[in-house]
Amino acid sequence: MSGPDPKLVELLLAAERVLVFTGAGISTGSGIPDYRGPSGVWQTRQPVYYHDFMTSEAARVEYWEDKLEGWVGFRDAKPNATHEAIARLEDLGRLCCVVTQNIDGLHEKAGTSREKLVELHGTNSAAECQTCGQRFDPEPLFAQFAIDSKPPLCGCGGFLKPATISFGQSLRAEDIARATAAARACDLVIALGSTLSVSPACDIPLLAVESGASYVIINRGETAHDHHPCVTLRLEGDVGEILPPAVEAVRAR
């Protein structure tokens, strides 16, 4: 793209409360693999379901083996231009909220404040007890599991797992409430790098539209909302090449 998309810049300039909804496609530039794309993790790896994790020692071992395989990549990943552009929207006073499906923690690393961030599917940046809810630094837990292959336990005896939402595990009610409130308060919602096919997360942009917000979708590849009549602007391509120059154009005004 030779320059920022003029329609996107126009919408950003007109907006006072932007909700940014993000999926795995914004983090591939940071080395985090896509999940549901044609070559995504979903295609090659069978997930461990939450019920199995809670009831089977073998499932807990499998779960921690799977998480250990990707841990170093998540731990060492750095934010890219898209994460930084989103954080810049907050600096400009235009960001209402970031609602993300991602578990990589890169929005916070880029500077998005916790107050403006809803991680709907949790985060790999912490481990959490499934009994008492206490959180821990995951680094020593992964290091110990790599040595003995024993799923770690909390001091209370509860099972520990990365603080992500596993398949079959309910989303946190407080996260849904915060995301819903932000959707109803924003005047522009931008979906970035998401297939918009995972419910109930994908309903958040539609809630924003129902409340009168304009709706922009930027993604490489088809999304489930592409032909929805509420879409104001659909841009095909790499989010890292489309959003940052538009935000920079807004900053320069």
C-alpha cells in the first residue's frame, strides 16, 4: 500500500471512542503462529478440553507438554507495529478499549493499559490455580515440568494451568461484561486479524454496531462478517501494513 487508506483515516479522525477487536492475525508478525488460518495450529493439534484437564492426570500431562512446546516463543515474542499503533490510539485519547482473543500478552507489552484491555481468552503471562484462583509466574512452573513432567499443583492442592481459557471452559463473566460495556460505548469498532468466527467473542463488534458504531474489518483472508450489511469498510491485507500508517496519519493531524 502506497499510503494510508483515506477512508480509514477519515473514520479514525471522526471517532472519539474506538474499540479495537483483535485476533491471531495481528501477532503472526511477532512470530506467534496463527490458530484458525489455513496453516494454523487448529489444523494440526487436537486441544485438551477443560473437563479432561480437571479429571485426568494423563490429560494434564498432555496439556502441559503442549504448552511447554510453545512457551519460549510466547515468552520472548515482541510487539509489532500493529500492537504499537493500537497503543498509540490510547496515547491520542481515542481508544475506548482493546478486546482481544489473543493470549500472547503483546498488547500490554506494547503499552496498552490494563484498564483499556480485555483478554477474552486469558493470557499465557500467568499461571492460575483452578481451585483458589491464585496466580503465579509461569516461568519456574514450565522449568520444573521440563525436568520431571509432573503437572504443577498450587499450595492449596489445586491444579495449575496457564491463565488461558481452555476448550470447554467458560469465559470469565467480568471480561464479557467489560467487553460488552465497551461495545455499547464506542463510536467505531475495528476488527483486526480475526476470522470473526469464534463465538461469543465475535459478537462483540456486532454489539457495537447495534449501538450505532461504524464497523471496519481489516484481515488477510475471508471473515464471517464480510458480507454483513453493517460493515462500513472492509480492507483486505496485512494489518501491519494498513493500520499503522493510518494511525500515524491521525497523529500527524
